[in-house]
Amino acid sequence: MSTADKRELVKVNVNPFYTQKGPDDDTIQFESRFESGNLAAAVKVNSQEYLLMLQNDVNTSGHTQWFFFRTSNVKAGEVRFSMLNLCKPDSLYNEGMKILVYSEKTASQKDVGWHRSGRNIAYFSNGLKRSDKNSKSFYTHTFTYTYEHDNDTVYFAYCYPYTFTDQ
């Protein structure tokens, strides 16, 4: 199966959770109802900031580190994303690792596929306590991404997605 065929699998037609309220609505649409997608919720703080909650990683007992979701209805410019419910006490993001990104418009115009991007990347304990018996803290992973194109569809992932279909 070619890469283009695999990308088509990700574009399953589903009704969006959020529908734009008009042409001036700048709310980003989030989607993860595709293979390996795991975004549980997105909350708009303002036009340039969103708080995200992830579903637990598959085949773990409540561990959350992986993320894979896409955004659409975007305007060119900076947006800050903060994932609030990660579980590891440290991350390679603290050592300089960047977010993995795939922009459909950049891919078609410049032939650039998955690549590392993002700025102001941080990973830290946020003081929120998990509900397990150890009462460990959750961790926040936060980053700023600059959208280059209006009305682009951009995917974000922890690392290169390798799905069951890819096997």
C-alpha cells in the first residue's frame, strides 16, 4: 500500500464534533477518530491557545504518552497547545525533541512530509493528581506551532505513526 493510500485511510468521513458558527469563527477543528488517533477533548482558551486531553495509550494500565490528531479550519499564525494528562515524569521534549508534524498544503506545495517542528516546547509536572492509589501527578506537554497556510489540515504526533494497517 502506498503512502498516499495510507493517508486516505486517515480521512474517514465523520461528522465533526464542532461545526463552525460562521465565516468569522476561528475555532480550530480537532479530529482523532482514525487509526492510532487518541485525542479525547480539546478546549479553546482563546484563538491562540488550546488545552488538550488524551486517551490512554493502548495496552497499558492507564499510561498516556502517545498523541496523534489532526487540526483543520486553521488560520496562518501561532497557536499554543497544552496536553494536560501525560504520565511520564520526564520526556525527550526536555532534551530538545520537537513535535512531529504533517501539513497537507506543505506536502503538496513543497513535497515535505512528516517533519519535526514547534517552538517553546516544555514538559513539566502540572500538580494535577491522578486518581490511582499512588496519587502521582499528571504532566503537561506544551508547544507553540506556527501554521503557514490558511485552511490547511495539519497532523501532530509524538513519533512517526505506524498503525496496524502499516503492518
